[in-house]
Amino acid sequence: MKTYKPTVDELRDQGLVFYEVVAGSQSHGTNTPKSDIDTRGYYHVPMKHQKGLGNVENQSQDSVTDTEFYNLKRAVEVLIKANPN
């Protein structure tokens, strides 16, 4: 079985990201001039990857830009558990 594991750039280029926000020290107002910018968000999985026997990765991340996107299924799981992470 093939796993759908898009990169952060692929998600943005394909217009699949529906929510993106600055997180971490920048969002809390505790950043310093040396602080990086953390970005978090959610994306939807294209229909062709939602059906069939393939797996879908819950998360796509870019450690260079400190960006993490979670798929919609993961977003719902977090909301149901009232998990702030």
C-alpha cells in the first residue's frame, strides 16, 4: 500500500491548506530578535487519496521553516479530544 505523504510546499502549491497560523513565541508575544517563526495549519486530502487501501499521513512538516500541517482527519481527532496540541 502506498502512503500519501505530501510535502509542505506541495500542499501550498496545490491549494490544499485551508488554515494556516503563526504559532509559538511569535503568537504569544514572547519572541526575541533571534526567534524563528513557527507555522501550523490544516489541509484537506484530495479525494483520490481518501478512497482505496492506501494510507494517509497525519502530518506534513518542514523542519527548516518550522512548519507543520495536519490533515483534516487529525484536526477532528484533536477537537474531539479537546487537545490543544
